[in-house]
Amino acid sequence: MNPPSPRGRSASSRSRKGRAAPARQASLEALIDLRSGGYAEQALSRQLERHELRGDDRALATELVYGVLRWRDRLDAIITRLLDRPHRHVNPVLRDILRLSLYQISILERIPVHAAVDQAVIQSRARFGQKVASFVNALLRRFARERHALDTAPEPEAAPGDLAVYYSHPGWLVDRWIAQFGCEATREILAQNNSAAPLVLRVNSLKSAQGEVAAMLAELGASVSTVQGLPDSLMVREIRRAVEGLPGYQEGLFTVQSAASQMIAPLLRVRSDHRVLDACAAPGGKTAHLAAISRNRAPIIAVDANANRLDQTRVNLARLGVLSVDFVHGDATSEEFLSTLGHFDRILVDAPCSNLGVLRHNPDAKYRVEPHDLSALAAQQLRLLQGVSRVLKPGGLLVYAVCTPMEEETRAVIDRFLSEETGFAPLPIDGSEVPSPEYLDERGMLTTFPSTSDHHLDGFFAARISRL
């Protein structure tokens, strides 16, 4: 079965029997937007607002976009198996329509097959006409009949390439994790990466308390639980509305911040008399956490090289009632720029990275990163560390953090910094400073990857350095 050549037609000449449901249409348009660049969160947010989606429709559109991105290679493999001539070109928009429907039938499962197929037929007819719509209908109904033969999970001792396709991760990354952790553990990592992350909040202790926010969310019917070892954390499930629409959000009673991310700021041991630099501050989650820890007393300089993101950080922190932060646009790798800021008792370097530890939140990252990107990122990360180290006071502490588990961006950066810079020493993190000692390696560095089956955490790394 091969796709007919789709011919786009003007809106006035399209013949359709109906319109696609708003959630399906928003999800398709978000996937189309992504092909021109940008990030999934931004593309989806634009379409959610454009289509004015709320409640269940908003949740479904979000599920469809992130689901297709998580499982894209597996879905494409199904499409290839369904075609009589697998290498025949499929129009990119048509491919997205097929991906959306196949995701609903094969992986999401709670959507009735006829609903998923009908929506794909409507979208295909609207864009390409009846001939293509009939092809889509036949292809999807064939898959519904033969799905167990066309979409089979890899055997326990499957080849790395089979795991890469089925779990939709780049082959080079699967190869590396198998070499490091073994096949069984890697399969678990890949499955976790493709799961939806729970909503985790950090209650803003400047304005509220954990129990108050938990009670408020429970009244909405949400399932709310605390996160062991993180006194301001709440994990929220079974809630269908956007975070921005929850009571207390606009008042700044809480912010969205993953459990692993909440482990970072306390490692700086900030006191009210410390002068603090957050060298890569946007979007400001850890900056706000530092302000809350110091009760708005420690002066914090929030720096970011992206002026637009820094402006958004300013807005976010104003909502949270953060008063102790000055925002400065600049490049923290520039010694000339840093020299204008003075010296600091504490410095946080939450460095730009590959984001390969947060694929549950950013599944599109795995399609953007190539092996050679890691060395380029590591060079930038090292420049950041070297730059800010010049303005760290004797006796001061620096924490380097990234949301990636890759060796090039984590321990290798720290080791190279310590080998090239004199007057600095590692200050191991103590087991009492994190929710569990299992999150520390043998050198006292924070590493939450791979997470345990009981506690699925994002893959963060942090190391602490002191100036002698």
C-alpha cells in the first residue's frame, strides 16, 4: 500500500465532511510548527492558546504532541511496515497525521480506534483531498487489524538497533548506555524516558507552606503527595487544568520545579550575608529557590545571555515575591563582563547542556543532539566555570549543575577544571544534604541517573567546588 501523491488545495476548494476536533487539530499544527525549528513546549503553547483549549481538550492535545515525540521512530517504523514500497516518500504533514493516529491506536489505547481513524481521515481530506483520505483510512484500519504483528516489542536480548527504534532514541545513545549500564537497565531507562513526568511543584516558602497548598489542590480533586527529603515539594496527579489556572499560581504560592532540580540550590549553603551569582539564571527556578532559602535577604545577581529569557525570569520572580534579585543581561564566559559585577561568596552555574537527563519533559531533545555536540557543549561549560571562578571569593563555594548524565558534560568538565585551575578543590556533597545517599557517587557528586524504579527522577548532575 503506497500513498497517493498528495496535492495541497486552497481552503476554498477543500471538500470535507467535517472538521477535526480542536485537540487533534492543535496537536497536528504544533507538530508542523516544530519542523521549522524551536521547541515542543513553545510550539504546543502557541497552538493551545490559538485554539483556546481548556480542560480535557488541552490535556489531550498535550498528550498527543508529547506522545508522538516520545515514540516518533517507533511510529515511523510502523508506517514503513504498512507501505508496500517502504522507501516511497510520504508528505511530512501526512506523516504527522499518521503518527498522531497510530500513537492513539497503538500506545495511548484509551482512544477508540474509530475515533482516531476518523479524525485522521478528516485531517487528510482537508489538506490533501479524498484520494489521500481513503488511503489513510485503509492504512489505519489495516493496522488496527494487524497491530500485534506490525508493532512487536523487542525480545529481551534484542539488538541495540531494535531497542533504539522501538523506544525511539538515537542509536549512538542506546549503544553508550548499554555499554555503561547493560541491556536490561538500558531498556528500563528508555521506557522511563518515554513516560510522562508527574507534575512536581515547589511551594514558595516566601508566601505559603506545603500543607496549605496541598490542601488547596486536594479540594480540586487532585491526588497530592509529598516528596521524601524535599520539604517544599508536592507531587500532583489527576488534575486536568493548566498549572497557570490553578488557584494560588498567579499569587505566587508555588512554582513548577522537578524534584531533582530542587536538590541543587541547597547545595550552595547560602546565608543571608552571602553575595550570590546565578550565572545562567533563566528561567529562574533555582534563582527563586535561592531567594526563598535566604528569606529574600541574600543579594543575588541573576545573569543570562538571552535578554528575552531574562525578561521572562524577571516576570516569574516578581510573581513569587522575590525581592533580593538584580537582573543583568550578559555573557558569563566574558571576563570583561564579569569584572563589572564584583566578587561573590556563592556562585551557581546551571549550565546549558544537552538536556538528555530530562527527556520526559523535553522528548524532542533526543532528536537534536549528536555525539559531536557533547564536546562543543563541554567546551562552553568549561569556559563558564573558568570565567565565574575568577569572581569567587576565597572560601567561597561554587556549584556546577547540568540536567544531563553524559560523562563529557559532567565529571569530565569538573576534572578538567580542577586540573587546569589552581586554588580550587572539590567539596563533596554529604548524604544529609540530599534526600538519599543513593543520589551521590563515590566522589560526593550528585547524580540522579539512572533513577531507581521506586523514584523516577530526572537525570541531574551537580558538583561543588570551594576556593581555597
